[in-house]
Amino acid sequence: MSEKKRCVVVGYGGMGGWHTRHILEAGAVELLGIYDIKKERCQLAEENGIHAYASFEEVLSDPRVDFVTIATPNEWHKPLAIAALRAGKHVIAEKPVTLTVADLKEIIAVSKETGYLFTAHQNRRWDCDYRMIRTAYHSGKLGKITSIESRDQGSRGIPGDWRGKKEHGGGMIYDWGVHLIDQMLGIVDDKRIEKVYCRCDHITNDEVDDGFKLDLYFEDGITARIEVGTTNFIALPRFYITGVDGSGVVSDWRDECRLVLCRSWEDKDVAPVVTAAGFTKTMAPRDEKTTYEEIIPRPEVDVHDFYRNFAAAIDGKETQIVTHAQLIRSLSIMEAAFRSDELGAPVSIEDAPTCDRVM
Ligand code: NAD
């Protein structure tokens, strides 16, 4: 068995704390310590029994360090990643990997030049809600898929830290959009995107988006709606998918996926619904004579596989789960979303290659 890979977490805030705990749980990685620009965070780490390096340079010059995980505010990912790769360390950057495709390509070029691995922490690929909708999409039970909707809606506003500031890469497209876009691409796999249309909200923050509605138009007539809100006191379902022969819903993070499937298109008689305007049969819900239900149960997932995979990828035994092509593709969509919001019109994507998914 190969030795555990040794890691330092850079940035010991909310997510840096998460990484230090989960690195230990993953088993495949050893935590050497952390570095944070703030003295008080380093002090806290020491109180928690974690070694705090005195500077980033000290991290990079420690020959025991195999890789760093960068969990700083977003604008720091690029300079820290490039410095670490050049110092001979593999790198995991938190999401969003960078703020622009051009920045991402610069890091990828350095990764290729130096031969050290670079990836981003797209940990929501292990979320059950996403996995179940992916299963529904690929099951064939829904017939030809026509639309997929993915929503995260809270009511606590945009977080009051650096996420509210443009200079740090704040806003909800960078914060949550990046996860939901990555998941949507994971559902539809290699479908080509024809157009992107996005409208950003500025309900509680003028500087950056505090929510957005993003429509992706894929080939084969599949449309995807991705919506993030921070002033939604009633949330719409987490996922909704529909095809010609059925629909699926995941109402909430904690739920299973419920499918309602059509027994036969021809047999569609229903009891009419009476509204103030009169009867409607067209919009009346089908009953159990013409439809049936199935449940896709919540799968067993282990988010620690991210670190196990990265450790194996360093040894050349596995391919990294989050690939450069995938990162370029989702960041291209985010750039197109910003462009579309500015123009108030749909835009096409110039740089969103299709790419196969590992999962
Ligand atoms: P945070 O503000 O809680 O922590 C950031 C820490 O980085 C702070 O302690 C700060 O002092 C430190 N820092 C700032 N600049 C630094 C530098 N140049 N060098 C070293 N340390 C520096 O922020 P957070 O919520 O932990 O977010 C950090 C990153 O993690 C962001 O990129 C964010 O998008 C990402 N994140 C990812 C997830 C996820 O689920 N994958 C969840 C939350 C946050």
C-alpha cells in the first residue's frame, strides 16, 4: 500500500475547517497543518491541535508537503495555485476554481508544464439529490427528457462576508451557481449547449448578484433552469425533471426522488377539475389508473472519495474525478451567464467543449 499523501490547508476559515476534518476522515491523506493569513485563525488551529505554518512560503518549502488545498476567498485561488504548482506541489482549489476562464487556463498551463496535478473541490457531486436526478435522467423511464430544473432557495440573504464584494469574487453565481451548473452538466453528460440566458437579482446587494435565474438550452431540445435565491421564504422543489412519459421530483435535500410515470398515452381520461372559469380536462391531474409511481431511493455516497481519488491520481492509479475540461466548461457557462445578464439577452457559448463525466 502506498504512503498517505501529505497535505496543508491554506485558509483556515469555514471551509478550511471542513477540509481539516474531512482530510482526516478520508484516511488516504495526512494533514500536516494549515496556513492562514490571519494570526487569530492560526492561533485557533494550534488550539485545535493543528500545526500552523508561519507563512505560505514556509508551506511551499516544506519537502514533506505533497499537495495543498486552497480554501481562501475566491480571488486568491489563482495566485496561490500557480505558486504552489511552481514549487512542486499538487493543488486542490476550492470552488469556484477561478473567476475567469482565462485565469483557469493559465493555471492549467502551469499544471501541464510542471507535471503537478490541479483540480477543484466540486464536492456537491456527492449530493444525493443530484445523484437521484441523474439516475432518473439516465433510467429511460421518463421517455425523451424535455426539461430539468435545479433550485437552491434560501431566505437569509447573501452571506455578509467577502461574498458580498466583487473584488473577492462574491455573488451567488460564483458561490452556489458553480455547484448547480457542475451538477447539471453531470446530469446531461456530453450534450452541447446552444444558448445561455441569465437574469441576476440584486434584491439585497447592488454590487454582486444575490440570486439568479439561468436557462441553459441544450441540443435535442432539452432546457435546464438553474435558480438560486436568497429571499425565498417558500422554496420550490430542489429538482424537477420531466420527459414525455413521466416526471420526477426531489422536493427537498432530505427527500427521495419520486417519479410519476405514464401507463399509456392513449388511455388518459381523467375526472375534470372545476375552476371558477369552468371545467378543465386538459390540465386536470392524471389518476392512478393512467399513471404509476416509483421511488428512486437515496444512494449511499461518501464525499471522502474526492480526497481518496486525488491521492490515487497523484500516484497515477486513477484519473482525477474533476477534470480540467469540466472546469473550463462550467466556468464558460458562468461567464456567459454574466454576459447574458449584462446584455439582457441570450448568448451563445464559444468555449464550452463537451466532455465525458466520470460520475
Ligand atoms: P472564510 O472567510 O470563512 O475563510 C477564508 C479564510 O481564508 C479566512 O480565514 C482568511 O483569513 C483566509 N485567507 C484570506 N486570504 C488568504 C491568503 N492569501 N492566504 C491564506 N489565507 C487567507 O471563507 P470560506 O467560507 O471558508 O470560503 C473559502 C473558500 O471555500 C471559497 O473559495 C469558497 O467559495 C469555498 N467554499 C466551498 C464550499 C463547498 O462546499 N465546496 C463551501 C463553502 C466555501
